[in-house]
Amino acid sequence: MKTALTTLVASTLVATSAMAGAEVKLKGTEDVLGNAISYPAGQAEITGVDVVQKPGECNGWHSHPVPTFGLVKSGELTVTYATGEVKLLKTGDMLIEAQHVAHEGCNTGAAALKVLVFYAGSTDVPNTHKREEERPK
């Protein structure tokens, strides 16, 4: 799997660097909390999801066992992590989401929140695990 992903990323970077006007917007080896990104074993599977939340709506405490990337298309997102850290993201912000760390995202803006999320997962591993028991008290 790592070989396939490495080849895909290398091919994409070569293609991107050859494209006029291409600009890298997100690149990293660590998630938003500074932890190393790790890929799950098994058959690689990429999933893209449009997430929409109403003002005041939260998505519940959860974690991602796979690398997860997001782009805030519109609105304001506040993510609270079990570590106590809080991140505020607004329209146009991108992030490499925390992996293996419980967190909850809430729409703290006045309008609908739209986030485009990509999971670099595996056919054998769910992209998200509910983690309500880790909600800070």
C-alpha cells in the first residue's frame, strides 16, 4: 500500500510541478496536532465526502484511523480535541486532520458550514470511529 501511495503522490507531484500555474496548497508529514501520519494496511481506498452542518450543529466525538484532509468551502468550523486544543477554521482553510485523536467539529458560524473531506484509507478500515466516551468533561 505504501508503495502504491508513494507512486501516486510522486506522480501527482511530478504532474503538478509540470502544470503551469499549479501551486501546492497543502503538504505535510504530520497532522494538525503534530503527530506523524500513518497509512493503514490493506487495499488503498480514497473517499471524498461533502460535509454540511447547520449553525450550531456538531458532528459528535470521533477519531480517524486513516489520514484525513479537509477544505472548508464555506462557513466557520471549530474543532475541539481530547488533548484540550481547539482549532478555528474559516472559508478557504485546509488541514491534515488529527489521526487517532478524538475530536468534535462544530459549526460556530452564522451560516451553513460546508467542508470537503478526503480520507486516504483502506477497504478494510473504517474512516471514522465514534468516540463519545472521550468527550472532555
